[in-house]
Amino acid sequence: MYHELPNCGDVPLVADVSSCFLSQPLDVERYGLIYAGAQKNAGAAGVTVAIVRDNLIADDPAFAQTPQYLNLKTQAAKGSMLNTPNTFGIYVCGKVFHWVEQTGGLAAMAERNWAKANLLYDLLENSKLFHGTAQTDSRSIANVTFRTGDADLDAAFVAGAAEHQIQNVKGHRLVGGMRASVYNAVTMEDVQALASYMKDFEAQHSLSPRSN
């Protein structure tokens, strides 16, 4: 995760911010284009948010080769309604936007999300079994990734988590390990339950070697 945006000069900065969208304040003016799937923090899957600088959707021959539904110029001209929009999905997003406002806005959301994430990061810092996989200065506000260093032990942890009603902590299929998502809808109580299970699991496997 970038905590400081790169200085791109005159080159437009383009970013997929799906995981952190609505989780913290975002300096929109620094970007040429922002893309975000709603399914992480904003609402149900099927809605996509695109924020584009006006000068990037001007006439350009490249748009002639772009399918209409991906053509930013066409979408802007049609008010984002080239096709019948996902009205229910947009309605749900509206409800979420109001919820964010009513619970203190993005600054308050960031404070809550970092508190959840840092609870797990602090646990990992002091664990003899688990270790985080992200560099300290690149830690995510949305997903805390970690592993034991033993694939069988990782699998046992995931299976045990499910027995404790802690779902979907298996890491991405390409990297393995574990991944705990702390998106907006995840409560501090949820994260505390995961932390408690991690401590219990470590106590039960205290003789397992830690891999660095």
C-alpha cells in the first residue's frame, strides 16, 4: 500500500483503490483516474466508481478502439447511463455513503480501520509463531497478511478459524498464508475475536518453529 503518492510530474496518476475506497480520506485531485469496485467498502458487487479528470476524456483517436462500455468519453456523455444502471446496487451504495457520513466521515473511518488493523499488526510483531508478510512502511489499512512459515500449519489455522465462525482468512491462491480483511463493515469485536483465536492457536502450537 502506498502511504505517500509518487510524484508523477505531468504523467497522470491512475489507481485502482478498490480495497481502500471509503476507508480513509482520499486526495482526489492528485489523480488523473481513480477506479474502485464497490464490493469492498461501498456496497454490493456490480457497481464500479470511476473518477476521471476532464482533460483525460477529451477527443482522442484511441477511444475509437475502445468498447463502448469501457469508453470514458461515451460514459461521461451519457451521464454514466450508457446502459440501464444497476439501480439497486447504486441505492445500496447511497445508503453506505450516508452511513459513513453519519458515523463521522472518512477521517473517523480511517481512525477505526487503523485501530483494527494495528491490533493485528501489533499481535504479529510480538508473535513467535505468526509473522506478517508486508513491509512495515507498506502495511495495508484493508488487509493484514500473515503466515506461520509452514503450509500445513497455515491450513490448520484456516480450518480452525472456520470452526470458530471466522470465515475467509485463507490467503490469496497465488501467495498462500492468511489474509484478514478489516474493511469498514468489520467491527472491532470481529477483529478481537480473530486476535483471541490467533493467541490460542499459538499457545497450542508453541513448539512449532517460526520461519523468517
